[in-house]
Amino acid sequence: MRDCLITNPRVFNAAVARFDEVAKTMTGLVEQRSGLPRDEACVALGVIKGVFGSALDQFVGHPDDRTLDTIVRDHLQVARSLISIR
């Protein structure tokens, strides 16, 4: 997967665009199912989008032995830590 994303920028851009589309759809679902107001659902998905974007950038630009889902989990942990700082 990494090689495909690195060697074909169109695939990388398509993956990012697809995630944007899914995030828009998910905003309504998060709002509906969680009871969060729309603005809070948008913030939650914005955080997830940022985490996914940084993980994808690391996966493609700074490869190591971790899978994309592991990098996403690691970045989510960083986000949790940063948000919990008072």
C-alpha cells in the first residue's frame, strides 16, 4: 500500500479526497447517534481528519515498520494527550 501511495500521487490525493467525503457523511451520523450538536460533531470529525492526515503523511513520507492503522492509533493517543492538557 505504501509503495502505491508513494509512486502514484493521484492515488494518494484520491484517498485524501475520499476521506473528506466520508467525513462529511459521518458528521450527520455522529450528530444523530451521539446526540452531539452539529458544531461539536464537526469538531470531533475535524480532529479525526487531522489525525488521519498526519498519520497518512508519516506512513508515506517517513516509512517505518508500522502499519497505517497502528500509526493512526499512535497519533490518536498523541491527540488525546494534547487535548487532556490543562
